[in-house]
Amino acid sequence: MAGFIEPEEIVQRLDVQAGMKVADFGSGSGYFSIPLARLVGDDGKVYALDIQKDVLETVKSRAKTENLLNIETMWANLELPQGSRLDDEKVDLVIISNILFQAEDKGAVVKESARILKPGGSLVVFEWDETASPPGPPLPLRIGKSTVRDLTQKAGFSFLKDLDAGSHHYGLVFKK
């Protein structure tokens, strides 16, 4: 696949089913939340979580424009205990996209995903790869696949597979 992460294509490969509950950690302006909401349908729910309140307003606006009533935006500090403010074992899938490199306590973010995932639920992590490229964060801030795998293993996840995430990114899928 050429180009950056293509959310519409990627969510098609995540085995997202109608009725699922999904948490989008670091949702930004709804890059993954919007296509996920279409897939989970009216019986499903997407929790768009971000620490930046202004981007959550963008998600709300986009959801309203597209008549997606199954997106709930939530301000969250995912580095705090129970920072997502979601109940234990509430969701089927968590997506963490391009936020681990920014987090001071990367392990806390991963642990929070484990707390809210149902047993057997999936975690998908997208991050900038470790190749020098003009877009994205400086190379020293990027987090490698092995670090992500270590963090997830410590939180009780098992590695399932790599996921093609386009240029300058990688994707990893884990099972709780």
C-alpha cells in the first residue's frame, strides 16, 4: 500500500463487526472513529478519546454531518489510572494510533487499553516507523515495534500479527 495510513482500508482488515464497541485512543479529528462508526452500525458504539478538546469537537461535527449517532466523544488523559473513564472490560477493540511516541508513560496507556478490553478483545497499535522521514516526529521520539511488543506483553497481551499501515508507519495486532 502506498501513502500514509488509509483508515477506510485498514478498518476493513480488522474484523470489525456490527454491534461491536470500539475505543479509539487519541482519536484526533476522527481519522479512525468515523470509518469504525460506519462498520459497527447503529447497534455498535465508538468511543473517540482524546486529550485535546478541540479535536473532539471536530469529531462531533463530522459525526453529525454524516448522521453517525454511535460515536461518543470523551476527553481523556490515558496516562492516568482509569483515564479513559470507560468501565472495565467494556470494549471489543482498542485502537492506539500515533500517540505512544508522545506519551510519557507509554505503559500506562497500554494498561488502560487492557483494563477496558473484554477478554479475547483486540488491541491494534499504529506508530511511526523508525526510518528517517520528513513527516512525523523526530527519529529519537519514535517507538520501535519491539518496545510496543514488550509493553503489550507486560500488560497481558499476546501478539497476533503485523498489519500493513502504509508508508512511514507500522501496525501491530494483539489479543487480550
